[in-house]
Amino acid sequence: MALDKNGFKRKSYSDLVDSMSAKAKEKFGADANTTERSFLGIIIRIMAWFFSLLWQDTEDVYHSAYRKTAEGAQLDMLLPYAGISRNLADFAYGQIHISGTPNHFIESGFLVSTNNDIFFETIYDLTLDSEGKGTAEIVALDVGVIGNVGANTITEIVNPDADVTSVINLLKTSGGQEKETDAEARERADITVDGIGSATTAAIRTNLLKISSIRAAKVIENFKDEVDQYGTPPRSIQAFVLGGDDEEIAKAIHEKKAGGIQPYGTTYVDVLDLSGEIQQIGFTRASKVDIYIKVKVGTNSSFTSDGVDQIQTELIRYIGGTDANNNTYAGLNMGDDVVVARLNARIFNVDGIEDAKLEVSKDGVNYDNSNIVIALQEAAQTHFNDIEVMLNV
């Protein structure tokens, strides 16, 4: 049986060859030659090969019915049952300040870039003021995190204009993201299913995590008659949120909170309820804990020229933060400790690593190999500039 109470078991190529050979001997006699060089054996093996592909397709169809095993488009069709859809790739947006001839008109689509050729264009027409200054909204030409660049990096004018003398972005660009992977989508779906419904902390957290710009969220409730250790008043809730927009966060909390329960926090936003009354929704911004890392690695001939960057990226993928290519990773959830053993394991994902010794720090001064404890309202993060890699080739 291929399908029974234990699930689906695909027949392999060798299984098919064995069963087809046995059937041939049953039909043509026990002396029938079914070896791989005989005519009958060759026919059996050709047929078994194509049948094995059909079995593989059948197994894929079976697994595509379950969120835990479905992939690609099949997973996309199952995600709505968990109340979400896959986060698609998006462009980065920002602003540039333009200087030039007073009252000069600049048509939308004006091209600018960083010095390493990451291109942006203005979204709307702009006329410089009487002092030759103006601010324009820009969008990256390439989709994804490549468009998330730092402040003061967009300084190049791609198509020279005699009436434009300089451009600069005083703030970093943001919003660029890659298409959510299957693993990331499944994890988010699991969280969402846990929080189906309303009026529970799980439901509020789930609603918050549906906002793609929120990296992590925790929601606690205080049943006691006294203020808890996080400052939460009695009979109230407090959401700790990393990332996201204030208005979106407040709306998400209001949609799922129980009636008559106060959402407490250090930030308050007015939200209009269904009766037309204004409700003050509170939440607290999570504290970021900067993690500094020193790594000593032994390498062999397989270690590539960009190996140091790869090591940094592997560590950043685990903790969360920004790598040398300006890619941003979510990493650990809020309240998750930084475990040194898991960091060490990440290093060996890079080719050419023979040995590794790693130390971590919260202040960039005192390093050791102990795990870093992260509080419930905190989230660890790191940056490629905070990771020092020393090679011992």
C-alpha cells in the first residue's frame, strides 16, 4: 500500500524494478532473464524510471495539501486558511534633498544613485523654491532589500542637469523587502493559527505580526491587583512591539483587544471605535540590545575571498540586524536569548571553516563566551560593523 494510516510512502526506482521484475517472472516463468543487460530487464528499467517520476509527482501532490510540507504556489493557496498571505517583495522608499537653480522644474522620474550604483527615481514633479531647494519622494528601481540604503549615501545625479547642483538623502531609505520564503511563511502561519479569534493576547500578537514592518511582538496581561514588573496596571494589557508604524500598531491592538480592557504602554495613539468614540490605545516600543561579536576562525583552501562577509551574514541572520550588503534580517524574536553555541554552529555554514572560537558582548568592551540573556521587552540586534572576524589561515 502506498497510502495508509501512516501516510503516503513513495515507491522508489529500485522498488519498482524489483516489483516489475518479480511480476515478469510470475508471467514468463522463474527462469525469465530480467537482469539489467537483458532485453526484458532493459524494458523494465525504462518503464520503472518513468513510473518513478509519476510516483514522485504523486508524493508532491500529497504533500501539497498540508501547510507544513507544501511549497511555492501550493503553499500560497493554503496560507489564506491561516488568515495570511505571503509577503511579496517590495521597493524601498525615501526622500532626497535637491539643490539647484531657484524655481527650476524637475519632472518625475529624475534619476539619482549611490556611489555603488543603487538607483532611485523621484515619484512626483518638483519645483525648487526661491532658494533653489526642494525635497522629493524617491523609490528604488530594483525591488528588495538592496534599496534600503543608509543616510547621506544617495549623492549621484545619473542624468546631469545644469540646473541641479547636488542631491542627498538625509535619512535612510526603507521598506525594501525580499519575497517571504516558504519557511518564513509557514512560521508566520503557525503563529497566526495560534492566535485565531479575539480578546486574547495571542490574537493581539497575531494581528500585530500581520503587519509586515513589525519584526517582533509580545503581549502580556496583568491579572493582579498591583502594577507588574513591566509597569502594567492591574486588569490591563501591554504590547511590546519592535518596528511598525504607530497608527497601524494601535489599530491592530484595538481590533483584537477585549472590551473594557485598557491597552497600556509608553506610547498612546487615538483610535476611532465603531461607535465614533476616540479610544486611547497604548503600547510600548521594545528596547534593542546591541550585540558585539569577536570571532577567531581557522580556514582551509575552500574559504573564499568574501568568506568574512559570509560569516558576518550568518551571525546576523541568527541574531537579526544589517549585513555589509545592507540586507536586514529579522533574526531572534523578542525575549529570545543569544545562545553562543547556536552562533558557533552558524559559522560552520560557511565553506572552508576548520575551527571557530566566538565571544560576545553587550557593550563592545567586555567579551566572553556566555549566553546573553534578553528580557521579555527586549530584542537582540547586531550590525556587520559590530562583528570582528580574525582569520587564522
